[in-house]
Amino acid sequence: MMPLTTKGMDLNPLFTACTAFRPQGRGGALQLFEKAGIELVHGWLVDVGTPAHQAFENAKVEDYDTALNLLVEVDDLTGGQFVVDEANLDANNNNSASKTLTAEERKKVENAFHIRDFVESTSSQLTYHGLFTLVSVIQTGTLVALFRNSHLSVLYKPSTSTTASAASEDDPTTALEQPTSDSSLFALVTDHAFLQEPTVVWERFDDVDGGASAFVDSNFRPSAPLGGDFVGATAETALAQQFENMGIVDSADQELARQLQDEEDAIARQVYAERERRRQERENAQASRSSLAPAPKLQKKTSCLIM
């Protein structure tokens, strides 16, 4: 399975449980998580008691692939009109295709309507029912792998003591709202745009659309991005964007931006050079110890006579 991961994993989440997946094919992608002891979860769940949930039960559909197969089947059943306009099936009495449907087929079409609405309205592959379920299922102090939109990310649920101590160290006017152990999840930030932002480590995983997200550092304190509003940007690009927004194009300002960028680059080169020097010293020391080690002595055999 490992060589196949370069092309992706075939993981098919079930809408009925946040830890349920249906692997397709013979690759066995789920075995990688099982053998590594990593829990795989998702938040694409249908809320119990809704028309969509009832439709999934009636149609005996549990996962995304099966749902798509049903929609294709219904579209073929209705002569290709299902994906065009719902009114063509429900309200248009002149539709010849709708008149030929049996009661069982009409029930299948009705279920397909609710399933299609659910799939289209949850294109982010996360629902609030799924989010609340994740909060209750994930144990405090554990890391899990979240599957969403064909990507994997890391979710973490910190303990109350960890987040409370982090909040107490900050100014009360800017401190992160203290999360409780049963209501807060954090997603590890892996976007390359934040590579030069050491205080941006976790992002609050509190809503479906990400509109209420906030970044924190490794100690769950509010982050202070070096780029400010232009988080993840270098000094040169941040200043250039500010000048552009203000309608200012000044050679002196551009020169200052280039100077700041050169200083950042110089510091980065120094850090890299220092790391390389230390690595070379370690390698030289290991080589010296190897050359000074005494060679093993060979034991000379003595002849013996057995009487």
C-alpha cells in the first residue's frame, strides 16, 4: 500500500459515523492507519431526524460513492431530467417521463432529491452535526487524522489545564477565549504560506466554513503573525501590498522593502550556515573517533594434539 500513497488513498467516508470508512479496491488504505495506531475520522455526517437521514435509510445509502450511484440511477430513470430541474419531475404534469414512474420509482426519486440536496449543501464535507460529534468522540490530549475534501489534516483536543494556563499568560483584553476540554478542537496549520510565521501553529476548528477561525501558537496562546494582516507574507511583499493599497509608489519605500527582505534573507543564510557547520563538526568528530578506535586483535590459533 505504501507505494500507492504517492497517487493518493481511496477512502470513502460513511455518513452514519465519524470513524466509519469504506475502502474501495484491494489497496487496504485503512490498514496503514490501523498499523500506525492513528485514528482516522471525518465530520461529513447527516443529522438524525432530518429528511435527508430518512432518505438515506430508505434508499439504503450510507456513503458518498453509493449516493452518487443512486443519483445517476435516478437520472437515467427520469430520462436525464433529474440533474436538470426538480420542477420537471414534481410540478410539470406534461412531463411524459414522470407519468411512467411507478410508486416505487417515485419514492426512489423523492429519496434522491433529499440525498442530492444534502450532498450539494455539504460540499465542504463537514456538517455541524459532524463537528459536534467529533468534539464528543475525540479524547482529550490525543491526535487524530481528519479526512476532508480528499485531504488529511491533524486534529488535536487539548486539555483544560493546557488552554487555561495559556490564556492566563496573555493580556485579558486579547487573550483567547478559554476553551473547555469538551468543546474545542484545533487543526494543525500546514499551509506553506505560514512557513515563516513561528507563532502560527494551530487553528481553531470551531465552524464549518472557517469564518470564526483563529490562530494560536504551540502553547495555544493567540498568535502574533510577523506579517500582521498580511500573514505569511515576507517583509517586502507585505510592505508592497500596503503601499499599493494606499496608492503609494515610492522608490524610497521600495528600497526600504528590499532592504528589509535582504536582512531577512541574510539571517536565514546565517542560520542555515550555522546548522551546516554544526553538522559538519559532528560528522568530523564521528570520523575521528572511528579512525582512532583500535583495530580488533586476531587470536592466534595454537595447535593441539588429542590423545
